[in-house]
Amino acid sequence: GLASSGAASVPPRSLARLSFESSYGRVVGMAWLRGGELVVGFTSGTIIAVGMEDGEPLAVEKYRTRFVRRGLVAFELDPATQVLAVAERDSIKLFDCRSWSLSAVQALPDSAGDVHRVSFCGPQGLVAVATTLG
């Protein structure tokens, strides 16, 4: 499992121990949503949102989905729109965290190489994709 940062500026009540199912695989990325939940993506393709329940010492899994079937390799949240860009080796998917639903899918040609990284660029929500071939 993961433990949250022990930074001195973080009040003790906001610290939580996070434990995830081993079947989820390794953590690919995580980001805070506006509502205070932490969204986490795993190599298995599973994406979850966890939040603290009042008085609970552990984070509680609130939402879970798995629309990435061939393994999650990249993960990035646009904080303005609350949209996740997630990538498999050969496709990019946009996931709306407000409605907890898949909103777009873009397959990449084989000539592009395998996806290595995704990131949002500018206020238009454009997604930049880095692949093994450039």
C-alpha cells in the first residue's frame, strides 16, 4: 500500500493509509479531484477514486472502472475540466471524472510507436502524446 506524504504542513487528520488490491497492479498516476477524492490509475487498467469518510482512518474506494483492457501506460488529469487522459500502448482515452464516464477514444496508427506519455496543453484541453518513436 501507499501512505500519504508526511509533510509537516499537512494536518494529521488529513493523512490516510491507502491500500489497494494487488490485482490492480502498479500505480501509473494519481491526482486530486475538486471534490477532494484522489483518483488513481493502475497498470491493470483499473481507475479508482478514493475519499476519506468522516472519522475513518483509511481511505474508502468510492468509484472503480476498467475501460483500459491492454494495460494503462500513461495518466494525466486536466484540473480545469476534471478530465483524465489515459493511454494504452496504442490508444488515448478521455475519461470525465465529473460523470465517471468515458468521453472519447482515439486509436493511434502502428507507425506512431507505443505511447509513452500524455499531457494536456493549453486551455483548449488539447492532449499531447509522446511515443517511443517521437
